[in-house]
Amino acid sequence: MTEKEKDIRTDSQDAQNGQQAQQEQVDTANAGADKLPEEDALDKKQRELDEMRDKYLRLVAEFDNFKKRNAKERIELMQTANKEVIISLLDVLDDSDRASKQLETSTDINIIKDGVTLVFNKLKSTLQAKGLKPMESLQTPFDADLHEAITEIPAPTEALKGKVLDELQKGYYLNDKLIRHAKVVVGK
């Protein structure tokens, strides 16, 4: 090989090495440029994730506070639910106290009887005003959903078989909802 050929070959290798170096710089620059949008997208997604996590944690905390507040209100409501009924019965209690004092000093049985009747009627009307209604059971067909049979006795007539003959304890409705079954004697 001649000197000239060696120089050409060296120059061509240098050129190739230079091109490779330039290509590597371009690749490195392109890779950096490619990474910037990827890193920005990754950072953006991370911020979105952090925002969503924050919203979720706040929502969970708010719901937890709501449950606690609701439970507290429910407890307060249950503690004071009967307040209205108790207040309305205080008048009956006052009348009962007055009647009790009269029982100690009075000797007339008719006055005592009238006083007790007045107190009883006031109690009855107060409870009815609050929605209490007595159940009518006598001579009605026995119904296990409404009545509790204490005993069965022979029916005096054929028409009274399977019907309520006597009521040992009255049943009651509160606003048309059964709150106490009637204890009854049934004819068989």
C-alpha cells in the first residue's frame, strides 16, 4: 500500500469515527429530548395521583366525621325522644299527687272516687293525644298476630268458638302500630 492509500484510509476511518461521534451526540441529545417529555408526563401523572390520593383521604375523613356526627345525633335523639311524652304526663303526675293528698284527709268515698276518675281520664286522654289506641278484642276472632292466648275454655255458645271470651290484659297500638299484644282467653 502506498502512502497515499494509507492516508486516505486513515482519513476515511477518522471520518467514520467523527460521524459515529456526531451520531452518538445526536442520539444522546435525542435521548435527552425524549426523556424530557417522558419525565414531564411521569411528573404530571405523579401530581395527578397525589391530588387524587389527597381528595380520597379528605373524602374518607369527611365521611368518618359524618358517621360520628350522625351517631352522636342519634344518641341525643334517643335520649330525648320521650321528652314530649314525659312533659305531657307531668300534669297527670301533679294531679295524682294532689289526689294522693286528698286521699289522706278526705273521708267521703264519692269525692275520692271522682278524683281518681278525673286523674285516670286525664291520663287516658293525654296518651290518646300522643297516638295510643286500645285494641278491641272481646268477641272478635282470635288472631295470633294480635292476641296472646293465655288459656282456652269451653265456649258458652257455638258462635263464640274460636273467639276471644275474656281479656286479661289490653293490647295497644301506637300510631296504628301494635306495641303490646292483648292477653286473652279463647273459646274452644
